[in-house]
Amino acid sequence: MINARVLIVDDSFTMRALFGGVLERAKGIEVVGMAADAAEARKMMDTLRPSVVTLDVEMPGMNGIDFLEEIMRERPTPVVMLSSLTQKGAEISFRALELGAVDCFPKPKSATPEEFNELAPRLAALVHAASRTKVGPQREVKHHAPVQYFDWNGNILAMSASTGGVDAALKMLPAFPKNCPPTIMVLQIEEGFVAPLINRLRAKCAARVVMAEDGQPLEQGTIYLVTDPGAHAVVDRWPNPSLRLLRTDPVNGVRPSASLLFATMAKTAGKHGVGAVLTGLGNDGAAGLKALRAAGGRTMCQDAATSVVHEAPAAALAAGAAEVELPLDRITTAALDACRRRDADAA
């Protein structure tokens, strides 16, 4: 059964052939056409009606970013951008996400069949997810100014995201106050995104943004980003918790595992833990979030309207792990409220 009909747009014949070969061999995907530039792709989209477009950033004539903007305006279709994740490429990719691309996928450094075969499962999963994504005017996410006064109640916050997570982080975290609760964010993103993302967040956020390191104490006013594909993050000890990085095998095929992070929070922080599963592929996070909820922690997930891909939040809902499903801006408010001291707490 064909679930995704793909149009590949790339000015390189070699790239079209290699990406086309990878996707044609994937179950449930049909490559309906290949175009060398925007003009050719425009005609093919009108006749072939693809459910997903893979789009190169650098093309002769109209570049990929300008064509993406046209697609979103005139014929909304899920688009996966293909880009080299250099510093420049990552910045362009951020712009593509802002315009409505489902995600950005890194082009291999060397155009060999072996390298393409290695990336095939991830690309196929992303194309399938894109084919199920509703594209069009997205629900506007309100950008709140950082909270000026925040009375922390001692709870810690953890969140997870994959596909769409870069956009979610850039929309959520700048609203966090300078003295926000200790916040851990697991982001399963491409390595090339990490440094540019941190630079953007540090420029936008009132709180301190750091890369997670083994043995760090979890401190108020700090946001810890977990992006290393070679290590899991876990919460160690309570009270005076710290963050540990474990270089162990993937959990259910995923590393870093959000489920493992949430599960360790359940054992250490218990009712003092707050967890949220945001936009992303697969079901990572659901099992651990359920354990956190059972331990008395507060749990939530992102709604379909504001998720780029709703698979992970939907899995958390199906498992009974999330108490509530909220749009992204309301998750920001709810998560901070769960970590805020109230009059009853102070009594």
C-alpha cells in the first residue's frame, strides 16, 4: 500500500538518483517525479499532486527557500528540505522551518550508495511522517515576554521533542523567566543544528542555556539541552539532583531516550517532577511519562494543531501518560505553573 507520493526536487542528477533510489526501496513510498528546478517542479506539482516534496536549498533560478515560501502560499504541501548542515546551511534550515517545512534532512557529505543506504531508514520515516502532516495556516503560537517574577516551588521540568523540536524550542524557551525551574530538554536533532540552535537560544532566552554534561547539578535558572546521540540523560539523587549522562545502548532503538529520563525522574523526583512530550516521531517518552504520572508528577503533551508531527504526543495520550493535551504556548504556561510556588505551598 502506497502511503506517500514523493516529488524530489534537486538540481543534481546524482542526488536525484540516489535519493530516488533510497525512497523507492522504502515500503509504502512511491517517487512520482523528479525535478531539476522550481519551474519544472511547479508543473509537476500541478499534474502529479505529490503528498510530499523533498526540496534542495541551493538550485539555479528560484532557490529552495523562495520556492518553499511559494509552495506554502499557493499549494500547501508537506516539504522536507535537503540541506548541507554547515553553519550557513543550518541558518537557512531554520528559515525553512519558520516558513513551514516539516523538517530539514542533512545531505550526505559524500554521494555514495553506502552512505545513502545508511540514512535510508531515517529519511523514509520522515517522509512517512510528512505525508501524514497537515500543512496550511498553522495555529499561531503566542510569543510571551519572559516572566519577570517567578517563585520556584522546587519542582524540576523535563521535555522531549524530535521532528519539529527546533521550532518548538525557539518558540517556548524564550518565554522562560531568568530564574526558571531547572529544565531539561531532550532534542533528537541532527548534530549540525546543535551549535546554531544554542547560539539562537542564548540570544533569545533570559535563562542560561547550556549543553548537558555528566555530573552537572540541576540548578534554578538553567536550561539543559540533551542532544548527544551517544548518551542518555538521567536524573540522579533527590534532593539536590544532578544530571548524569549514560553511554549505554539505545532504549527501544532511541538514544537519548526521553522515556529513560522521565522514568528516572519518577524514581528520584516523584511528585516534584514535571514532564512534557512535544512534537516528534515515534513513541519515545510515552512509557517514562506514564511512570512519572504514576509517581505523582505532573504530565502533559502537545496538541495536534501545533505539533509538526503528532506521533510522540499521540503515543503519550494513548498510553495514559499525559494528564492533558495542550497547544505549545499553553504548555509553556502550564509547565511553569506546575513549578511555581503558590500560597498553599508557602504555608
